Amino acid sequence: MKTTDFPAPHPLHAVALNAREQVILDALEAVMDPEIPTLNILDLGIVTRIASEQDGHAQVQLTPTFSGCPALKIMESLVHDALVAAGFLQAIVQTSFETAWNSNLISERGLESLKKHGLAPPPRHEGYIELDVLSDTPCPLCGSRNTTLQTPFGPTLCRSMHYCNHCKNGFEGFKPVD
Amino acid sequence: MEMTERHVMGLIELLYKMADDQLIIGHRNSEWTGLGPILEEDIAFSSMAQDKIGQSLALFELLHELGEQDPDTVAFTRNAEQFHCCQLVEAPIGEFNFSIVRQYLFDQAEALRFEMLMASVYEPLAMVSRKFRGEIKYHVMHGKTWIKQLAEGNEESHQRMQEALNEVWPLALGIFEEGDYEKEISEVNIFAGEAALKSRWMETVVPFLESCGLNIPQSDAVTGGRHGQHSPYLQPLLDEMCEVFRIDPNAEW
């Protein structure tokens, strides 16, 4: 069935959720970012719309963190599988640029989840993203601010690489993105 | 004003040149994988390649929605004369100085183009432009950091930056070669046009390059790419990029 056969799902926080939509939300809570196993996709801020208009039917819209992120296809199928496991016979997962992701969409709990994985969380920003912002990243391991940015590009598109001059560890940061 | 067929053709022309630029520069950036002068640069160019190719996919998807063939077919089955990229992006990576100067001049133009397109009346294009703009910031930051450092380094590094700029500049001016529908796409506010983009780009890159002690070359634009006339470098690039796809175009990956 084509996705256009269904009405557009509503933005996540726009209206009160019905009981089926609450089940969707609970299911999404358990879907982790495949590259950051401590962070679920709701806290990551990539779930932009959900809907369930009838029994057994679920729709979820995701937005990519980076347009070249290879984890996106994996996340789509993880979401699909989670919805099916939660009892939805018809689960539609779409990706759209409608709501552009930015790092401010990561929840407070999400920032803590990043730290638990050893990643420095991105600072909240108002669009100013330059090297000095990245250079001023506290070490997620010891908390020191005496750190050096090594490169804004890391092992995945969303990460930068840093060195802590205090505890002498290399660490990665989750980049601020506008 | 009402959208006519010529407006849609202008939109398609715009999307093709942007998508082709992203795909080809993405492929060139990926050629630094394993060859970067330091590990961080290996990673930087590889990451930028990944961004560009992801962006080209999103643009090819928009074309598909407008009735063009699917992204893989469009990306991997056309020949050089069917591509609309500028000649800047198809030039070989050369040495690091060439790649860095090209990367900055191209990405600064992209950053401004996406910023302008955020206001496009064609909402799907405005949406992806909002996304790309945030990603491109890191690319511009990368190019500027290196140009400043090398242009202000020692005599040799300065000279090599100037040489690269002399070589890249006429190619970079070719980014702004006008298409056949400039008037159409600007009159309905799809895009303000190449001339408007070029003047914003000049206002941005000239002061920066001069602040690094570099001289702006006086040379004419190398054009043709937007109309399918390419340098001899494009076809061999396509042959390599499409080699695996063409062995079995129906393969499931």
C-alpha cells in the first residue's frame, strides 16, 4: 500500500496521543541509535511525526541527523521491527527533511546518554558554530575543560575528535549542528 | 505568478546541476581516502565525501519526484555529456594545495547557495537546503582553517597556496555559469540565480583570501560544464565510479 493512502501523521508534540500512539511511543523508547547504544531515537530527536488512526496501524516519520548518515536506513528498519513487535500489523516508517534535525533537538536525557557512551555532548547553540565552540569541549571522562580539538571530523559524520590534556585520554564529541 | 512548464524545466535544470556537482565532488573527495597527508585529513575528506554523496542522493530523490529516473539510474548510467556539473568539481585532486583551495571555494559557494535556497518557493528544495546548510558549515570551516594556516605559514606554503588559487580561480568562476532558465527560476522565486549567488560569493571569499595575504587572480571563467561540455577528466571518473554498478545494474545490495 502506498504511504499516500494514509493521512499525514501529526507532529510528535502537537496533539495529545491516543492509546495506540502511546504504544508507538513506548516502542520507540526501546529503539537505540545503532552507533550509540545508550541513546534512544526519541532522545536523539529524530522522531518528528507519529500517528495511529486505526487498530494495528502505525506511522512514524524520521528526520536524518546528516543527509549522508548510513545509520538512517538501519534505524528505519529497527523502527519498523519494533512497531511490528509491539503488535502493529501495518507499520509505515518514512524519512523526511520536513523538520531539519539540529543538535538542540537532543533531549537533556539524550545528552546524559551520550556521556554514558563516552561521547562529549554537543553544547546548546543559537546557530553560531565555529572552531572555538568545538575547541571548548569538556572531557566526558574527567570533566576537565583543558582539552584540545584535534579535528572536527571523526569516525562518523556526527563526531569530532579531541584530546584531554588533564586525564591524557583521547575522546570523541557529538558535534553541534545547526 | 503561476508556474509554467518553463519554470519546472528551470527547476529541474537547477536540481541537476546541484546534484551532479555534489556527486562528482563527493567522488573526488573520496579519492583522498587513504592518501591524506595526515590521518585527520584522510578522515576529513572522507567525511566530506560522505556528506556530498548523501546530499546528491537527496537532490536526485527530488528529481525523481519530478518525474526523472530513479537516483541510481541517473547517477550511474549517464555519460559525461549528460552531466551538468561545473568543470571545477571534475578536475583531479592534484596535490593537497589544489584540493584545499577547491574545497573552500566550492563549499563557500554551496553554503551561500543553500542559504539562498532556504527561501525557495519550492518547499522540498527549501527543506533539504536547511539541512545541507548546517552540514556544509563544517566543510567551509575546514577549508578556511587550512587556507589561513598555509597561506600564513612559511614562504613555500604561502607560494603553494597562491599557485593553487591561480589554478582554481577560473574553474571556480565556472560554478556560476548561467543556465537557460535563469529568468524563469528567479521570477517565481525558486532561486535568485547564478549572478546573485556569484556576487555574494565574491563578497565573502575575496576579503577572506586577501586577509590571508593572497592575491585574487584576474582570469576568465572556465565554462561549459552546465551545458554538458566537460574537461577530459570527467569521463574516466564516471567510468571508474560506475564500473561496479554497470557489471550488474539489477543487483540487490
